[in-house]
Amino acid sequence: MALKKYAIAIAIIVGIMTLSQCTKILGEFHGAGHHEGGEDDLISQGKHTFRDDTFGDEDFWSGLLHIDKAIAGTANGGFGNGVSPKTALAVGLKVDAEAIPADVVAGIKAGTVNLDDPAVTLALLKLNAVVGVKGNFDAAGKMKSIGITCAVCHSNVDNSFAPGIGKRLDGWPNRDLNVGAIVSLTDNAKPVADMLHVDEPTLRTILGLWGPGKFAAVLFMDGKALRPDGKVAANLIPAAFGLKNVSLTTYTGWGDIKYWNAFVGNLEMHGKGNFSDPRLNDPVKYPIAVENNSFNVINSPDLISSKLDGLRAYQFSIGAPKPPAGSYDRYAAERGKTLFFNKARCATCHQPLLYANANTILHTAAEIGIDDFESMRSPTGKYRTTPLAGLFARAKGGFYHDGRFADLPAVVDHYNDFMSLNLSIKQKSDLIEYLKSL
């Protein structure tokens, strides 16, 4: 209490902060490690982790891949043309409009801020305005390194300022993010190519095939870049909202959200933590994981494990978004709901209470009428029943793990044929309206 009174008094005397600003900063101070307990406190920690914690992954993204230098460009001490704001937006990076000062906002609107200049990207990174990308700068203002956070893939913006620029939408999958294109900025692809036992041109070709909104997490475990049919083996970036009471949080049921956050933080973001999963110690199924000791990662200090409970609490606090008003026909949706729970038989799998039991939400490929390539890459050998809330917010890029069904009509047609439902055109339309209402 004495600290709080002292800080507020100084702020008021100096005149550089309002009382509310000072209180906010004190809250962030306490949120950085001075906690008195409670669920709200844990959620606050998790929010900070989700948005701002790189887990020490700068050694990979900057130290190994030199992505910081690629962003800066030759004119700013890096290499190549650099990454302008227009280019960053084009590869799906998002900008937090609330982090941009009023004068910069005015300049963007007036056209006096050059969005083709990589120096402007560096300025946005200094403001912590690029969602999920953290720039680290020295005293002279030169960028030393960059890292990524959970938010780079699992946050979007509402486009309220301009396409790709707006208020944050945490938990929404960034289906515009072209991870492959971003990784391809590196001038040092050889270490990654060597890990996968391919040459650099092949690696860059594969990265180019991922496209917007997709990432191949298991590639770095089993080395399988392509499906048997020759298509790229990459999956859609999933949502991180509506996960409370969902026991298995990946398309093929690898584990709960705490497990998967540890998996991604260590093995995909390349943060510095501790991680163990004996299932990955399988030289036949996961040769790349075995070669790189991915089944037993140890770092000191461990920058990840202590943050997993808070991260889970924050993700659990993010409810699924409601569809926009007028985005579906309410009366048709009511009819579709009846079909969902009856003739269409959707509820035989999509029962919210069943999410608590892993045995009831995992299905073989044969049970859902698709191939088993992706399911057999997982330890379960099955596909998980996907939660349906907030479908509209993850419709971009298609449905199912790999986006194989372009839209909801394609999904309904698949099950109508596979399960011989004999739905009429009108019934299919009503069912789609119900799905759009979720």
C-alpha cells in the first residue's frame, strides 16, 4: 500500500500520468510477478503470456533464422528489401490499432506515413503494435532481435481501422497468416533443411505450399511434408477460444490445452522450456523428433512451464464469439436445430457434455468418412470431434483439419452422402443456417 501511495503521489506531482494511468501501470507491475493469488490474477498473467511472452524464442527466429534482419532490410542494418507495413499485412500479420499513437493514426489516414517503408514496420514493433511479434531494441533504438508469441497465430483484429488493423480479437485463428512465407524470409534455411533431410530449394518449395492460415506442426516430428495424394500436409491454424471443458484441443487429440501449449512453446515456437512426451520417442513414427530429442527437452532456466497454468486460465476465459446480427436466418436456424438433434444425427458426436471424456470424442477416419493420413500421424490414431461454437470466426480457409471442405454446404453434403441422411435441399439449407448461428 505504501508503494502504491508513493507512486501515485510522484506521478501527480510530476504531472506525467493520470491517476488511472498510474494504477494501470501498478497493475502491470504486480502482474509481472507480484501476485496475491486468485483466478483473476492467474488469467491476467495468462493474458500477458499469450500476448507478450516469447519464451526466449529469439535465439531461433533471430539468432538462427535472422528474421529480424530480413524485416529491417539493408537500409536499416539488415539484408534484402526489408518488410514494409504493406508487406507485413500482405503475409497476414496484424496491427493493434489501440497501440498506435494518435499522431501516427492521423498520419496513416492522411497518407503521410509511408506504408512501403520498412522503417515504419520497425516503428510499429517499437510500439508493440504488431500482434504476436516482439521486437527488442537497444538504447539507440536499433532492433536487436525479434521473437513471436502465441498471439501471432491465435489472435486476429476486427479491421475497424483498416484491413489487418484494428482491435485485438484474442483466440481467433489468424487464417491470413502465411507462416511459410515468413519463415522463407531467412537467409539461413540450411539448418531447418538439414533437420528435415532435404535441400534448401525443397524446403522453400514446401514452405510456399502451406499458404495462408496453415502450419505443419507434425512435420517437425515425422518429416512428412506431403500427403499420399501429393497435396501439402499442413493444417489450418485452430481457434484458441471456447476451449473450457474441452479435454482434447487438437484436431487429432494429442492432449489437453496445457500439454499442447507446452508442445508448441517448446517444439514449434522454439522457446526455452522443459517438455517431455515419451510417445515421441518412436524412431519409426517420429524420426525427426527422436533425432532432435524432442521427446525430452530440458532448458535451464525453464521459461515456459511456470506460465502454463496462467496461459490455460486465460484461454479458458475466452468464450466463443457470437455470430454477427443478421448473419443467419433465425427462423431457418430454429428448423435446422431440430434437424441437428434428430434427422441429421449431428448430435451423436457434437454433444458438449461429451467433450469431457476423451473416449467419446475420438473417432476413426472410417467413422467420419475421410482418409486416415493425419489421424495416423498422432499418438491416438483418430480424429477429435471439433467444438462448433464460433464457427463463423474460423470459416476462412475451409473446414476440417486441413480445410478440405471449402464451406459449410460442402460439410453438410459430405455427411448427407456418407451417412445416407437423405436431407432435402431445404433441410440442408436450414441445417447450415443453424451451424452459422452457433
